[in-house]
Amino acid sequence: MIAEARPRTVPESAAAAKGALSISDLDKSFTIGGVSRPVLEAIDLHVEPGEFVSIVGASGCGKSTLLRLIVGLDDEYSGEIRLDGERVATTSLDRGIVFQDHRLFPWMTLEQNIELALLNTETPKARRAQIVADHIALVNLKGFEQAYPHQLSGGMAQRAAIARALVTEPKLLLLDEPLGALDALTRVHVQNELQRIWMTQRSTMIMVTHDVEEALYLGDRVVVMAPSPGRIRRIVDVDLPHPRDRGAPLLHKLKDEILAELTASPAEPGNLVRLPGREER
């Protein structure tokens, strides 16, 4: 386990917002063939309102399992997961999630797909229409309201999925490899769009990715996980303002260090240490 971090100072606009996530001493196991196998062990992570945190690690280290626990799709774990002080016990509109596959319904228009997220809320129909229009504009898809998913590019469909997840104004948005299926050029474009959306909304966001460069480009902090069982190996602070310059020397330096960490032999739990970055503030 890493040492407890000192309290972070966040911008005034974020500090007044909601979306503080606290994970304490989290363990998760699966029973396979009658044998209990640990998947996550001693996870401690605290995310401030409005912060963007990226999670990287080898396949099988429990990154996606951690997101499923946070969103409330699985409640069989030990430890604590709290959002703004409330224990996470099930799914809620307070937490949205975007998967690698956009999961838009092919028989619905883009506008209908986004509005679907509001149907079980008490939002009046006229207000729903305005909220949907605002979020379509937010993700730069104005003019495509009546398009069907097959008429959208992969990047456009993922932006629509992000709009659908944000339309309920969740305190926390979880992103599970949301750009993994995109080609390289589209991925760069959607990374820029995601950064812009986050800067506009200032929602708390946690993204799982295998792309270290992507994690550093978007994240205020990068959580580096070790496998077997999954645990936090290091937390890297990225001391750069948004929007970011992809050519920034610090990004390249941190990328090399994280890649070296991920490709080295697995660390023993007692050797987990903090990678130098910015000081907590």
C-alpha cells in the first residue's frame, strides 16, 4: 500500500462541486472452480471533486473490475467505496460509465439515444429536450441529431456515448477504455475532445486505459497498478496545466518511467513506492 497522501488543494470551482471518491482497504476476489482467487488487494484511493484520474496497468490487474465496483455493478467486496461520504451499494445516476463499445441502440437516432438516459428521471419533457440539445452541442455533434449510429464515425459514436453518460449530470464519470477501439488519428481527436469536455464540465472523471501516453495527456494523476492480485503500485502526479502540449518534456519523461515500471518484473507489495512528480498541494 502507498502512504496516505496529504490533502490536495483543488480549484475553487471544483472544491465547491460534488464528486469526491474515497476507496479504503478494498479487497475483491472471484471464486473459480471452487477456489477463491484475489483480484484486487488493499486498494486505497482518494479522488477530489473535478479531478481527472487515469488508471493504467497490465491486462488482468483488475482495472475494469475496480470500475465495476465503483459504478455499483458488483457489490461483493470488502472495504469501503464512498462517493461524497455515501457508501456505494448499487448503481445510481450519481455515477455514469462509458465502455469501449459505444452501446448506442441502432434503431434510435443520436438524439433518442441520449434522451434515453433521462427517461427514468422526473425531468419534464421540454426540459429533457433542452438538456439533450445542450449535450449534443457539448460533444460537437450539432447537426447529427437525427443520425442513426451506423451513420456516425467511431469517434462520433463515442462522443455520443459520453454525452449520454453526462446528460444525467453524474457526480462521477467512469471511462473504461473508451477510446480503445478507435484508429490512431481518431483517438487523438477524441482525446482532445474529451479533454475539452472535462475542462468545460469539471465533472470528476476516472479513466482506465492501456495507453500510457493517453493517461498522462488527460490525467491530473495516473494510478499505476500491479497484477496478481491487482494493487496500486504507484501514483504519478502530472504537473502540467490543461489543455496540454503533447510534446511537453515532462510527459515524455513520465511515459518512459511508467513504461519501464510496467515492463519490469512484478514488484512485491512491500516494494510499492511513489513515483516522483508534483508535490501534493
